[in-house]
Amino acid sequence: MHASLWFFTLLPVAWGLQIPMVDSEATAGAGTWSYENCGTEIDAFQPKSIEVSPALLTPGATHNITIKGTATEEIAEGAYAEAVLKLGMIKLISKTFDICQVFRERNTTVQCPIQRGEFELVDQFELPKEVPPGKFVGSIQGYSASDDEILCAKFTVDFTSRIPRAEL
Ligand SMILES: *[C@@H]1O[C@H](CO)[C@@H](O)[C@H](O)[C@H]1NC(C)=O
Ligand SMILES: *[C@@H]1O[C@H](CO)[C@@H](O)[C@H](O)[C@H]1NC(C)=O
């Protein structure tokens, strides 16, 4: 689950948005996703847009993700996030991780300390080849080293219907 977990860590960076990436009955449940803000206007991460390609999350496929937004305050070393991922009512993952360390390990375009101002975070992630059908529900809350909230998001990824396999 490691690669997909990284993806879930990215979603909340764009907490200000709630975008059904593909709005079509034909594709409902086939990897559609959305998210909602549970943070506040004073959180340090204020995202503007998120793009994922391919737009439908596809098991076994590599996806590109681009997140644009604004940091209203510098994000320094020590920032951390608490993430929970559930499949239905079943808790799959409950994890605390170091945001700056993940950015370093991933060599993302945004690195700590994240300066005030516009940012554009670009990365790739790969979903596992096998994803159980169902609706994944997650939440993530980020905090500065001094425990101020910097982001909060809830999200769903809907794999309830049969899903296409990526050609490998
Ligand atoms: C991801 O980005 C790379 C580099 O820009 C590009 O070559 C590739 O086609 C992209 N993949 C998708 C699925 O958009
Ligand atoms: C990290 O990414 C930059 C470009 O964004 C690249 O120049 C550099 O070689 C990468 N470093 C590693 C260790 O992959």
C-alpha cells in the first residue's frame, strides 16, 4: 500500500477543493474520487487546483499529480500529519508521518522549508495492481512543529464497480 498511501497524503494538500474528477454515471465507482475541506481559512496550506492524470484512479497505473496553491505561512521542519484510511467501516491505515521527510524521500518539487507564496507540487504515484472493490474513506490532518493545524481534509475514492486494469 505504500505508493497509494503517498497519494492519500497528497490529497489534503488541496483541501480547499471538492472535485469529482470524472462526473459520469458510466464511470461512477470505477476510480472516481472527491474530497472536502475540514480545515479553516487560517490553515497554512491554501490550495487552488489539483490535476491527476489519468483522471480515473486505475489500479496498476502510474498517475501524475500536480497541486497548485499558496502557503500563507512558512512550513518548517517538524510539520507532521495524521492520516486514517478506511474501507467502509474497516480501518486499514492509521499513521503519523513527517511531511518534510516524505517530500525529501519523494524528491518533490516542493521542499521544506516551504516559503510563503505560490507553490506547485508535482509528483507521480502508482496504485497497487490489486485494489479491493469498495469505497475508501480517508482523513488527514496536518500540523506544524508547534501543533498548529495547517491542513485538514476528508476524501473518498470509489472502487465499488469493476475497475479497468492498466496495461503493463
Ligand atoms: C506523466 O508525466 C510524464 C512527464 O511529463 C509524461 O511523459 C507522462 O505521459 C504523464 N503520464 C500521464 C498518465 O499523464
Ligand atoms: C530531484 O529532482 C530534480 C528535478 O526536480 C532532479 O534534478 C534531481 O536529479 C532529483 N534528485 C534525485 C536524487 O532524484
